[in-house]
Amino acid sequence: MSSLYIHIPFCKQACHYCDFHFSTSLKYKDQLIQAICKELVMRKDELPGAVENIYFGGGTPSLLSENELNLIFETIYSEYKIVKTPEITLEANPDDLDLEYLQMLSRTKVNRLSIGVQSFFEKDLKLMNRAHNAEEAETSILLAKQFFDNISIDLIYGIPDMSEERWKGNLTKALELDIPHISSYALTVEPNTALKHFIDKEIIPPVDDDLAKSHFDILVETMEQNGFENYEFSNFGKTGYYSQNNTAYWTGKFYLGIGPSAHSHVNATRSWNINNNPKYIKAIEVGELPAEREELSLTDRYNEYIMTGLRTKWGVNVKLVETEFGLNYAAYLMDQIQDYQQQGLLALNGDMLNVTAEGKFLSDGIASELFMLNLK
């Protein structure tokens, strides 16, 4: 089974922390939708097996009209083999989700919403330059629940000056709204963003790693106490509500990314499209795929398996490392994990290697220390 990701690179305004590819101008929107449909046709033979989930990300996919969504769906369903009941997620901003738009979405094939709430507090939303306000954050969810059962929201922790009480308030509100899935991320400071500029100019306090760790610990404890499972570092779902898209990515399934800046991973090849809307459109119009490709070495694939596996509840299968990558890799892994086992950050149960509760917040850093750097 495989996944389709469709990147919609448009936003109403730029969030201060975001470094994803997007444009606040809709000048090329019609042409870009046509180009996305053409790229879908051009690449229809790349994915092995049937598509089990389709994910509209961005950018802001909730800027798409009913006709635009249906045009993309018609192309997908005419060119790809789709399972009987695929999970089809659309990322949406709260300010887009009024009654009329939700009624429209319910007429399309979309069956899951991922709502970019980020915070239920006005102070945080203003700091991040979100397009919605606190009232819209809550109202959009209440309206969405009239049409969709499978709803996820995004929340950001580690925001400068966000107290533990305010973070707990975000989680309390999410639980009161009875959301079955929450994706939660630490605020990170990316180069060339407004947030980086404001921190450098001391307009906004710097991000505090200790505060983020405290918020994360509160997040994990609160979610687990309320019936959520932390199946991947940033994702918490109730039974039956894990994101198929997230799960596919973190368990190494193949995915095809369509649209400017979209990434793909099929077999041992990784590719990524150009992150420029006019150049993407121009290339697709003449039948060229504006993408770079990279063939992953055995070491690349080993390192990726370690990184993704340690972020999930399923962990890393040491026996699989031996059979898929070889005895040298397995021996190297067993040697590298010893210090982390002694520190109580990693645990080996049978063939399964997992981060412990104490090591969870450090999982990416631990994984990088387990990478193979010299074997090819």
C-alpha cells in the first residue's frame, strides 16, 4: 500500500515560524491546480500497489474550492488504483471552516480534517501571526464535528512566555472538544523566518528548550491519562484514529508527493520537486518533471529506519536490521545502544528497541548518535 501527498502552496498570510513553501498570492492558482493534475497523470506508474491514503497539505488546502478539489479527485481516481475506503485528509485553517465551506467539503471525498489550531489563546496566535483568532479556533471545531468524525488538530508548545498553566489550558480545551487525534509540535526557530528575525532583534524572547521539555512531559501525561496513545513522537490518537498518512511515513511505506516542493520516497529513491510555483507550472506544462532525485544507499536506508523507528511506539526491530542491512549494521547498532541502555534512555525487549519514557523527548538526538557514518 502507498500514499499520495498533494501540496497546495497558498496561504492568506505568512505565519512567523513557518519555512514551508507557500505563496500569499493566488495569481497562479488556476494554473497550478491544472499542473498538479497533469503531474498526477505523468507519475501514475511510480507507486507500487494501491493508494490507501491521500493527504492535502500545504500551505493551506482549505483555500481550494469544490470544483478544484473535485478536479484533483477525478484525476486521482481515473489514474490510480485506490483502496475501497481510503483515508483522505485535508489540512484546514480555522478561519476557512465556516458552515458553507464545511457543507461543501462533506460533499467531496474528504473524510478527515486536520485543523491548524496551534493555540486556543489570543496571545499565542498573535505572536505566531496566525490568520484566525481564539474564538474561530473553537468554533471551527464545533462546526466541523457536525460533518466529520475523524478530526485532528495541531497544537504548538514551547512558545516563548507560554506558562505551564496556559499549555495545560490548551490541552484541557482540546479534551473538552472531544477531538480523537492531536498532533503537537515544539515551536522551532527556522532560518529566514520572521520568528528568527524577531528573536535576533530581541522583540520576542528566545525559545527555551527546558520549557519545551516541560510542556512535552505534560502533553504525554495528559494525553495518556485521557485514552490517547503516543504512537509517534508528535502524534496522539485514540484507538481507530491514528493518522494513516503519518503512520505510513513513520513505518517506511512508499509515498508520492505532488506539487511544488513536494517530496517522494519510492523504493530506494527519494525525490523532491522545485519550490517555485511559476517554474513548477512551466516545467509541467511542457511535460517535464521539475524534480531532483537521490538514490539511497544501504547506509542511508539504515539511518532512516533508525530515525523513523525510534520515533514510534513500534520501535526498531534489531532482527530486521540484521536481515535487511547485514551483520555489520546489527553489530554496530548493538554496540552503540549500550550507553543509552545504561542511562535508561533506550530499552531492548526481545528484538525490539524502543526509547523509554525518559528518552522520548531526546529520540531524534539519540537516533542521530546511532547513525552509521562510514559504511556504504
